[in-house]
Amino acid sequence: MIEAEAVTEDIWAEVDKSVESCSLTHCGFCTFECPMYKEFGFESYTSRGKKLLIKNLRKGRDEDILNLSEFSPNDLEKEFFACTLCGYCDFICAPSSDSQAAVRNTQIFEEIRALLVENGIFPEEDVELCKGIKNHFNPWKGARRTDKKNVAKELIGLGMKDAEKDSVNSILYVGCTTASFAKSTDFPLGNIVKSAAKILSSVDQDVGVLGKEEMCCGGILKRTGFVTAHNPHWSSFEECMTKNLDLFERLEIQEIITACPGCAKTFAEDYKDEMEDLGIKTVHLVEKMVELLDEGTISLGEFPIPMTVTFHDPCHLVRHLARFRQLEGNEYGVEKVVEGPRKVLKAIPNIEFMEVPIYHGFRSHCCGSGAGLNNAFHENALNVGKRRAAELEDCLEKGNHEEKAIVTACPFCNIMLREALRQLGSEKNVYDIAEIVGEALDGAV
Ligand code: SF4
Ligand code: SF4
């Protein structure tokens, strides 16, 4: 059995170094594009503001200790938890984006959240996430363990294997969000994994699904600071990680494919050492599809209707997964994750691809749903989503086809952009790139 290592390592010297470096630089590059600055209008919500606060919270303190007595818990809750951990401030900040940097801004904010949680400071709404995962392996309200079983049954009907019964090298990790909304009419996410199953089954019969044994990856608990066990009725990141690793080891899984960037980032980055010990590789479905296309294993034909699309880059995919790989000296992430979706969409006849000026790829604006913001600060998250949806809509208006849609590669972004478009009175659709590729496979000759 692989034990989950203590995730809060001794990184405080690096945190203090980064905070000091920010005080000296004080450049403010992270300010204006921070979605929380746009939303609240206060610098204390930005990376620079948070780092200034951290400097004061850490004054005279060693190791993982914060000087909390002089600060209002309500202010700390808002300033540290009203942040999507979108990573724009990682990308734009010299001390954070340096490949030699031992700690990035978003990692610092996660560490501070974990300490605040230990001290009882967190949004009350987050408790439901912890309880949901403990009881139903899923943070979404109303979710049940049977949701994943039902999704798996459908995918097995489409040609995938049952990873609990059959020996498989790879699994398609469905993820809590997709499973919870698989049958939703407002947010029909079930099509994402059905398309994934269609693509993967067309080339590789050795991919399975876990069904009701699939745990939550625990990413949301890491982002919201619930890293270690606090309460017997709440789950923690460490509990999820241990359960997942036990399961993967028992089933001798060698590759995890997921269409959820949150799960992909969690497995690739937060479980990195343990996954390496078990010899398990994590890939996002986008990478897998680009790989299959590049090697000629699948080919794409005409999309059934002429459609103009633009691509929304999920933060967890580009500024976390791809960036993490890039910082490790692995260009694979950029080639497959950032350029890959564009290459795929441009290769499909009948699809016209439009790029959002400036704010795409590493510079993409956040949709607002990440890191617990949508759960604890829904109205603010939706406002961020509306700003991004309007930007994507503007881009689509310049396209030539009557049918226009936003394409993304994340179930979280998918939900938020759909909700935001509705609020804006728009009837444009949102697709996952797997759905587009799934349709185009049928047109291949
Ligand atoms: S992670 Fe995103 S939302 Fe949070 S401070 Fe940085 S830019 Fe702002
Ligand atoms: S970009 Fe980095 S160094 Fe500059 S103010 Fe923001 S956090 Fe500080």
C-alpha cells in the first residue's frame, strides 16, 4: 500500500522568499487581469494583495504558523477563499513563473487556505463538499455513488471494459462533475464521456471504467484547504488520495485518462510522487486525442453542420497541467494541451475556428468556477463566468457560419459557460472537444 505523503511539506522558507521577492518587486502585473480584482475592485483579493497580507500573517513566525490574532476571520475568509486559483498570477508573475521557483503563487494560497482551515476559518458552504465526498464519493449536492455506477454501465454498453472485473491497463476516470450531471438536461455532461468512450473504444479495447468504486480525486478538497482529517464526518484530500492509490494499485492500473482537468491536475501534480512510484501516467483526454490523431490511429471527417467555434482554455488544463509540465522541462504539455485543441478543431472540415484575441492559451480568462468559488461565492463566480462568456461570444460574432458554439475541455467550465450564456440571453451552445471529435469520427472515410 502506498501511503499518501504529508502534502504540506516544509515549504515555508520558499513561501517567505516569494513573498519577500514580491514586496521588493511590487510590479502589480498580477492585478488588472485577476478575475477577483475585476469582481471586487480591491487589491487585497489579488496575488500582490494576498502576498502582502501573508507577509503580515507570517511576521516573526517560523514553519507553518500564522499570526492570526490581528486579523478579522471574515476578511481572511473572503480574501483567501474568494479566488479561483486560476493561475493567471502564476503565469504573469516573474518570481512564480520562473522554472527555478520552488513554489508558485497558487501553491502558496493553497497552503494558507490549509492553515486557515486548521484554524477554523473557511466558508461554511465548504463543509457540504467534505460531507458529500465522505458519504457519496462526490462533492456535488444531491450526488449518489450510484451516479458513477450508472455512467459506467452506459459506457460498458458502448464498448468499454469493467475495470472492477476485467484486467485493464488504462481507465477512463469519469469524475464527480460529469457523473453528477450525466443525465441533466440543463448541463448534459454525459455526452462528454460517451464521446470519450466512442473515441477510445474505436482504437483501444483495453480501457475500463471504475463505476461505483470511483472515488473523488480530492482536488476540490486540496484547493479549499481540507487537506488533513478534521472531522470524522468530513472527507479530506489525504483520505481521497489514499483510497484512490489503493484502488489503482489493486487493479494494477498503468494509465489514467480523464476529460476533467481538475482530476488530471490533481493526479499529475498533487499525487505526482506516489503515481510515479506506482508507474501510473495521467493524461487528459485532449492529449490522448491529439496523440491518436498525430500517429494516424484516428482520422477526422466532416462535421455534420457548418459551425463557427472558439476554444475556451480551462485554467486547470493550461495554467496548471500544461504549465506544471513546462516548468518541469516537459514541452509535451504545451504542444498537446495548449496547441492541441486548436490543431484538432482546425483539422475538421465544416468547422471554422476563431481565436479570442490576446486572452487565449496561457492568457485565457477564467470562467469563475474553480477552487470552490462557485460553491461558496456563487454570484461572484457567475459574474466572472458572464464576463468570459461575453468575450467568447464577441469572438464568435465575427464567424461566417450561422451555427456558433463555444468549445471547451472541462466539465466545470462547461456548466459555468452554459449558465452564463443563459443569463446573458444567448442561445449559443457549449460543447466539449470530445463531443466534436466524436461527431467528426463518423464523417471519416
Ligand atoms: S489565482 Fe487567479 S483569482 Fe486567484 S489571485 Fe491569482 S489571478 Fe486572482
Ligand atoms: S506579479 Fe508577482 S511579483 Fe508582481 S506584484 Fe504580483 S505577485 Fe508580486
